[in-house]
Amino acid sequence: MDARTPAHIAPIAQDPRQPALALRGLAKAFEGSPAVHNLSLDIPRGSFYGLVGPNGAGKTTTIMMATGLLRPDAGTAVVCGHDIWGAGTGQHPEPDNTEVLAAKAAYGLLADGLPVFDRLSGREYLVYLGLLRGMDASVVDKRSKDLLGALDLAEAQDKYIVDYSAGMTKKILLAGALLHRPEILILDEPFEAVDPVSGQVIRQILHNYVAAGGTVVMSSHVMELVQGICDHVAVIARGQVLASGQIDEVRGQQSLSDLFVQLVGGRSLDADSLGWLGEARR
Ligand SMILES: Nc1ncnc2c1ncn2[C@@H]1O[C@H](COP(=O)(O)OP(=O)(O)OP(=O)(O)O)[C@@H](O)[C@H]1O
């Protein structure tokens, strides 16, 4: 694809209940500054979908609105057929609690900045989540053991989460997102701070989950990872979708990394910028 070729943007389904996640005209501004602007996107069922974009592009804000945790200024999100903010309410979306609860049962979420019950041990946290979700205690027990073992947290299972490292915290939150075997997993930077061995295991877990019909949507800044693991991608910048669809169609002959720079615009350090940092020490 050369600079004149328009970016590939996948068409939006007429029926928003068809995709695993349908975003329709989402918009959010903070103190007058738009963070997400009229964003529409479909995450097809059974896809492994990557969301990429520069810092501050609006990915986390989009995820928060898509999961019913942040009220949009306009637009709605339909999770596995459940319309969270109410289609057709125009500029004043209101949550429909029945739909929000059904959506929350359908998704598993891993996102930074959400409150974590970190005075529980890892094992207690999973038991607590499972029982809150109305799962059978024996199923919670079995799945917790499996997840703690697979994510290399078995030894730390009785330690308070507040004492976990960043990578361990990410893994226990991922375990919590997986526990109820949701229809769709929504993961904000799931591989950030995770060691390569655990990263490999998480890739396998997510691949098996998608192979069994689950849907994953994950944000990441690592283009090689997204190109290697995802089958669909959306490039988001300044709160808008610049390209979306099947990853091979979106990137054409070039790498995802090159496409990203082409769409978002590359930057390099001015020759005289930060010159003091390069001055020799006396
Ligand atoms: N609670 C908030 N109050 C004010 N501004 C906010 C708030 N949350 C997000 N923003 C702003 O909205 C914009 C989008 O932020 P967001 O966190 O969605 O980006 P992101 O794509 O997830 O970035 P990153 O890749 O760095 O995590 C940024 O300009 C950010 O400063």
C-alpha cells in the first residue's frame, strides 16, 4: 500500500447484535477535549482482535465505555447482543440495567485503574469473584486451581494481592477475567509487565479460548505481538478509527508497524533537542 491508497476500514454490520462487540458512534470529551470522537467498530464473533494506537489515542476510554464503566457523551456499545447505553437515545445515553448486567455476565475484563480487592489473597480473590458471579463453589475451586497453576501463581496464591508484583497483579486480574468463561474477553495491555514464559502461556490460553469459539479484543503497543497473535486489527488515533478489519487486508504488503507509522505519522527527535543530555560529563 502506498501513501495514496486509502486505509482499509471494515464495513459496520447493520444489526449490532451480530458482532461480539459493536461500538456505535461513541464519543467522550474530558473538560471539553475530545478523547473519543464518533467511533464505530465491529468485533466479529470468534475473532482475535487487536486495538492499536499511540498514547492518548482513546483506547482505554473506548474500552471503559464499551464495558459500561464510563458513560459516553453519545453513542452506545452492544456486547454480545446487549445494548448497554440504549440505541437511539442520541446525545444522552442512559444505561439499561438489565442489559448492563447481561453484558457484564458476557464479558471478562482486564483493565488498569479499576479497583482491585487487594487485601485478599490471589486465591481468595478468585473465589470471591466466582461466588459473586453465582458460580458453583466446586467449579470455582477447580477453575481457580487450574488458573493459578497455569499462570504460575500457585506459590503466591495465599499472598495478598497488594504484595504482588506488577506482572503478578496483571496475571491474577487476567485469571479473574477468565474464571466465568465469558463469551468475550476485553483486555487492556494483557502482556504488559508479564515475563516471556508467562506471556507464552497467556498466548496459548487465549488461542485455545478463541479456537473454542471465544472472542478476544486486546489493546497493545507491541505491533509484532498484534501481527503475530491477532487475526483482526483496528488502528485508533485521536479517538477515531483510521483502519480496521482482517489484519492481512489492513496491512497489505507492509508490516503492521510500518502501517501504524504511516497512518499515525512518525516522529523523530530534532537534532538540537535534548542536546544537554548528550554533552560529555566533566
Ligand atoms: N479521567 C480523565 N480525565 C481527563 N482526561 C482523560 C481522562 N481519561 C482519559 N483522558 C484523556 O483522554 C485521552 C485518551 O486517553 P486514553 O487513556 O483513552 O488513551 P489510550 O489510547 O488508552 O492511551 P495509552 O496507550 O497511553 O494507554 C487522553 O488525552 C487522556 O489524557
